Amino acid sequence: MGNLHPGVFVDLGRTLLFYRFSPDIHLKDGDELIEYGLDAKVVTLPGRSSGSIGILTSDGNLFCGDFFQNARKPSLNSIMDDSVDAELSVKKLAGLNIGTVYTGHDNTFLLNEFWKKLTKTKREKEYV
């Protein structure tokens, strides 16, 4: 699936070979994935990067890549390209039926844990 295109990257005097990826399909918000054998839909999550997406399964599991992190406690990723887009994405998630969140690198968590932290952080004026 997809195509790899060779490229060259120079880092501190070393020349490294890397490959760019060209997808076979482009996913949009709301796309159903049942035809690919997954009872889930695409949820766009701009903020971390403009093209960030999550996959929300029919039973409420969200696979969100790097949008959220949970090294010690659930939070948005500490590196966001656009904090306004990130906040809009969080508002979008509030309207969805999400139970467990699977991040790209950290521990899974229940989205309710994030909402509890968000409420506390908003009071402390530290959010986004």
C-alpha cells in the first residue's frame, strides 16, 4: 500500500537516505473504514499537525497518534503546530462517544481522565 520515493538528507555532514511515502488513498473526516475490514471512522484532529487524524472504532476506542500523550497523566501533546486548531479538535472530541484513547507513544487512558484534568487545568488557566 502506498509508494516509497527515495530522497537524500544531510545531517551534520552525513548523507542519509530516506524515503517519502505517497498514500494510495486520502482519508477525510467521517470516512467509514468498514470496506477495509475495520468498523471505524476517520476523525480529523488538526493541531498537532495540519493533517493529523484519529481512528474511532464503533465501540468507542480512539487511536489518535501523537495528538494526546500520557507519560504521567493524559494531556495534549506538548508540541502542537496550532493551538487554536488543537482546541477545536478537543471540542470536536467532546461530542463523540469515546472511551479508551490509544496514543502513539504513551499509555492508554480513558478520555474521562483527560476531561477531569482539563476542568482542573482550565481553572488554573494553563490549558492550551
